[in-house]
Amino acid sequence: MKRALALLCCLLLAGCAAPEQPAAPAPTEEVGVPSPLPRAPEHPYEPLRVYFDGLLTDRGYLRNGLAYLAPETLCRYYKLESRCDFDAESFTLSLPGLTVQGQRGQPWLSAEGRCLYAPEGWLEADGRLYLPYDAIERLFGLRIALSEGRADVGSTGCTLLKGGEDYYTRTTQADDLFWLTHIIYSEAQHEPLEGQIAVGNVVLNRVRDERFPATISAVVLDREHTIQFTPVGTGEVTAEPDEQSRVAAFLCLEGYNTAGESLFFVNPERGDASWFQSDLTEVCRIGNHVFYQ
């Protein structure tokens, strides 16, 4: 009887399922210091690591070989109050005593009455505004060293750009500003902004060259050997410049240069270019003009 009871207990125990063991916890990823870089969005821009005083601080971008940085990061680093409003067509960046604005498709930025050349425009990525590095340099008074895949922001403090609605009339002789804007418009009103800047560069290059007169107005009106600019002879030089021609003149005065050391230019379809081709060195071609030194 005892043997039968023991056998029955063994059978009952064998039929019972073993209690389910709790699953082992899944291994968790090690938590480290959060990366200072924002999450990379989906777009074709190449990432650019941005260093401040040798420390990796932010991510910028490369588009068509041009570096872009976020002004937001510089404001945070230098403890500057800022506000940025932008949409698909425009942006307004407000800094202490400085308002910067840009329009989509417009190859320049306005900064408290001053102009900054931005032929590739600005960009928006991951919900932030990015400006060309050379515009950042001018706006914040910085030097940015570029190398492959990285940008190093100088360790000195920043100095925001100073301007004013009358900036160019305060810093340039009235007759020089008048003739520079007028010769750009009359010579290159149908050219792209790059070509208009180049015409202004020729005038300023002549001012700096001892073989030509020493002021803008004197260069434009120069008749020592012959009339130097066709619109001066035809009277077209007095036509009222449009906004872009004035902007081109302002950009020349800011030091932007698209024509190198050129001292001459010609539209081969409108004038005899044989002398230019035989006696001068071609520098570049922009729009309908060929520039020479």
C-alpha cells in the first residue's frame, strides 16, 4: 500500500509544470555624456564639426563646398541675447543693437543698414538657422579657421557689427557713392549681382593704382586719353540706379571682390575686344563681361 501511494505521488509531481522563471532583463546601453551635436536631420548637407577654443561644441554644415554655422550657438557661447524668426522665405535675427535679415533667393543679407554678400544664401536645418561662415565672421567680429570636416572659432571675444541706416553715406564721400552706384547700374544693370560687383571692383582697383586717378568720381569721369566708360560718353551714366546696383556698390565698399585685380572689362558682343585680348591678361568672365588685368 505504501509502495502504491509513493508511486502515485511521483506520477502527480511529474505531471505538474515547473514554475515559469522570470526572463532575464535585456542588457541596457551604457549611458554616457550626451553629445553636444544636435541630431543630424535628413538632408544632403555634409556635416561640419564646430570647435570653440578647441572643444567640440556644435555641428555646422557644408553645402556646395561652403561652410555654414548656427548663430544661435555663438550667441549662447558669448552669452548674447538673441531671437530668430524664420520661415521658408525669410529670416530675421535680432542681436543686441543689430538686426540681420535675409530673403530666400536674394544673394545678400542686410545687417543694420549694411550689406553682406551671400551668393549661396542661407539655410535651415533641424529647426535652426545657419549662415555662411564669412557672414558669421563679419557679424560677430571673429576669425574662423576651416579645415577638412571642421571649423575652429577663434578664442578671442566677439564684437558685433556696427551699422546704421546712413552707414554708407557717413563713411563714403557723397560724390564717390553717387558715381560708383551710377556706373555700376549703367554698365551692368542686366548682369547678375556678381558681375555688378566686378564692375565696381574695376573702379576701386583703378583708384588704388597710381596710373589712374585717386578717387572714384575721378576714375569714372576720367578722359585723359579717351572716355573710359561708354555710358559716360552717351550720358546713360546719369540714369537712376536700382536697388541691386546700390547693393553692389555697398558690397564693393565692404571689400567683397569678384574680379580680382582687374582694371578693365569689355562686353565682346558690344565692342572691339582685340586690344584687350592682345595686350591684357584675362582674369574671369561673368555674365556678358570679360575682365582683364
